[in-house]
Amino acid sequence: MDTSTSISADPDLRHLADLLDIIPRPENQEWWELLAGKGKRDRQYCDDYVLPKLVYHLRVLRQDKPKCSDVAGLGKYLLMFFGDHDAPVLDLIERFTESLYLKNNVMGRLWAEDLVATSWRLFVRYSADGSWEEKWPADVLGWSEARRRRTPAA
């Protein structure tokens, strides 16, 4: 199994880069602090957690051949930060897509759903170690068939 990839070699990674291009740059401290708190009084993440995690993984991805585990790590953090699609996150994203004149968090929802789906595909693709046949050998798969034949019908 290949242990590295590149943004140009994987269409999902390229699409993820395009999605991240829509949200504000790291210099927009207010937006990132709001994201860290997700608009909640009890702040889900501290201000210096979300952005540093993303910056680290994105810096690694810009290397010539990032490791698959780094791509999986980025996917994991994006799922953690954006996966719940809650209204405050959608409102934050909407702020930067309002020029498209869609209201009611349409753009925020579509962006978040696309980011989560893309992150999930990348996480699964680059977390898998290619050993599914060892984990699910034919004798294990036959076990369920044999068990079903022995179980009387209800």
C-alpha cells in the first residue's frame, strides 16, 4: 500500500483545498475565535486549538509527498470541528458566502455537508491499512452462513 499522496494526485484532496479556500484566512482572528467557541458560552474548544491543528496538517499536506496518516489526521480534525453542522458554524460560514445571495444558511449547510463528506472519504481512504481480507477471512464470512443454517426460523 502506498504510504504517501499529494494534493494534485487525489481529486478529493484538491476539492478539500477548494472548500478551505472559501473560509477566512488565518489572519481573521475574530472568525477563528468564533469557530473555536462555536457561538456558545461554554466554548467547545480553546481559541488556540482549532486553527493550530488545521495549520499544522495543511502545512504537512503542502509537502511534496505527505504521509497518508497526515491526510487521515486532517480529515479527523475537520470532522471534529465542522461535523456537527450546528447553527453557529453555519452562520459563520454564511458570513463569507453572503455575496451569493442565498439565505437561511443554505451556503453554510452545503459547505459543511460537502466538507464533512470529503473529509470522511479522505479519513477512510488514508486510515485503512489494506488488511480487510485478513480481518474478514473467508472462514469468518462462512461462519455467519453456517450459523444462519443452524438457527431455526422463527
